[in-house]
Amino acid sequence: LEAYPLPSRDALLQIYQNASLNDVPAPSAVIDIAKVKTNCSDMLNSVKELQVSFRAHVKTHKTSEITQLQVGRDCKDVRLVVSTLIEAEHLVPLLLDYKARNAKINLLYAMPLGPCHVKRLAQVGSHLGPGSIAVMIDHPEQLQYLPSFKEQAGFPALVFVKTDAGAHRAGLSPNSNEMVH
């Protein structure tokens, strides 16, 4: 999982702490952490009050720190959505920490599964264990890659089937021949 290293938090702080916004390269995200903490706390309180589960999206912020704020430090059912393999790979240490504290973990790779994704996603799964990986399938052709994932990870991926709800962005119509059969 070290094939795609990112700078450490400390290295970034050393470079950018106390720098002017004019010195930050574009494009960059400047995040008001106080607002993030408030929003995450509000979301966690709402989820608890409504007695529902939710799946936190990592694809915008791409950080372990904000991921932990999204799900809560003491979460026992960590459900995440990623849109790149590198996001999944960089969450492994955080997810292993949750797992060590007896949390159930599940990482949904929400992009169409292709043959070039299987090896790296299976490697993430082999670190995290059975039940930890879910994939989004939006076409029957993608099903052919699931046996390879199972062979490499040592367990089957959970599957979400993406349907076209009328926007025609992705997925199959619920009435299509492929969905019926």
C-alpha cells in the first residue's frame, strides 16, 4: 500500500502553517476545521436521533482526520464511500485501528469495477478482512471481475447494484432485460 505515498500531515504543516493563502498552490482546499467538526457532530447526532446508519463520503476531503470526525472516534459500524483506489489504500491504517477496537468496517468502492482495479482493491480487502469491501456494479459485464477479487482477497466482495433512476447517468433501467434476467 506504499506505492502511492502522500506527504505526511507534519510535512504539510511544516510547509504551509502560517503561510499566506497566496502561497498555497492552486488547486487546493482550504478547510475550516471548526466548521467541519460542527457539521460532523450535527450529522452524528442526527443519525443517532433517527436511529439510522449512514455511509460517509471520503471522496472530497480524502483525509483520515476528517473521516474519523465523520464517523466518530467510538463508531462500531464504520461505513465509507471512496471513488479512487488511493483513497481506499490510505484509509487502511485508520480502518485497522477501528477494527482493532472491534468495529465492523465496510468500504464501498463506488466506481465501476474493472479488471485494472481488482488487484489493488483486493489488497486493501486482504488487510481489512471479510466483509470489508463492497463494490458498485452498474453493468452485468462487471460481474466477471468478482471471482478474481474473491481469489485475491480471500473473500467475496459485497455488491451494490446501481440502477438508472431516470437521469441516464449510469446503471441499468430496472425494467431492462439485463436487470430482469
